[in-house]
Amino acid sequence: MLSKSAHLKSQAIKLRKSGKSIREVEEILSIPRSTLSGWFKDIKISQKHKVKLHERWVKALDKARYFSAIAHNNQKRARIELANKNASDVLSQIDTSDKNIIDLALAMLYWGEGFKSGTRLALGNSDSTLLSFFISALKKNYSIEDGQIRCDLHLRADQDIDKLKRYWSKELPLPLSCFKGVQVDKRTVGKVTYDSYKGVCVLTIGNVAIQRKLMYLSRIFSEKLAVQKDKGPVAHLARALA
């Protein structure tokens, strides 16, 4: 009579030869995988069973990837929702109608995205929401009117000029009469543009006084928060804007 160990080994080998994977045998007989690996090292399985094992392995891998992707997306969604909540919590404590708050936001935006050289207040971007904020903030704090704003489009060769003028006119919103120049990038001839890309719109308001104020405001505010060894940047900015 076979011992219990020998009987289990016999069963395990039989299952393995029938096409069961090591994991399946482990689950059926509750035998450690390390033991099974030793028992199976000299066991040959048919090509037919090898193919089936491989197919099951591929399906299991695909399934694992699928659920991993779901878990990753759920985690990402949770992080995005948390970030949105945190941002909303901050905004709930700020008076967004306060002109000083608007001026500071406007200054920091201009410092990052605005044109620093020349005697014009100008900013270009492909994000209509960003440009819409820029216009709204200037209107609220400085009483800028539509007629004072010039819009120039920078487009790719295959883009429809009139269609994009109407798009930006609606998004900002500004009358079509504000849209003056169009510059087409000749380097893009023969290249296809994604539908989501609407070009870059450059807004120009000929008011150097506002430009200077925004630049000084952004720089001085940043210096108050930053640790600096040299207090020279404001003087440097004065030279640049002179």
C-alpha cells in the first residue's frame, strides 16, 4: 500500500500529465509549490497540453492586466477628485471678487505667460479659458473695453482661418472686429493638425502702465515669499522695463 505522501505524489503527477498547471495542482491537493516543482521536474507533458496551458496563462495575464487597469484608473480618479475638493476648499476661503486677489492672480499669470519686452500688454496661449480669465480680469480691474483688445491668431497650414476666428470670438468672447492678424506656420505644410488644437491666440492691449504694474506686483510678491541672498531682481526688472 502506498504511503500518504506517495499517494499524493501519484495524484499530483497524474493531474500534471492531464494538463493542470502547477498552481491548479497546488490548489487541488494543498501541496506546496516548492514540493510540486521537485516532483514535476522530470515530468513531460504533451504539446497539446502545453498549448492549452499557455493559452490559459495568456488569458490569466490579460485578466490580471484588465483588473490592474481598473484599479489604477479608480485610484487616479480618486486622486483627481481629492485634488478638485482641495482646490474647492481653498477657493471657498477666498473672496474671488476682491480686486486685489484678481490683480495678484493676473500678475502671476502675466509673469508666467505674458510678453515681457516692448511697451505693450500682451499674452498668447492656446487655452481659451486662460485667455478668457485674462480678459475678464482686465475688464473688471482696469475697465478695458473690447475695442482696446487686439487678437492675432497663430495657426498651422491646414487650419481654416475664418472658422477659427469664429471659434475664438465665441470662446473669449470678443467681437470678430477684434481679430486682426493671422500668422500661418509654413513649417506645418503637409502635416495634419488634431481637431482639438485651435491654434494660439495672442491678445494685445496697448497699455504699458498695466504691464509694468503687473510685472512689479508679481516680482515683489514672489520676493516676499522667496529666500533670496541678493535683493537685486526688482532693480533688474526696472532696467528691463525702462
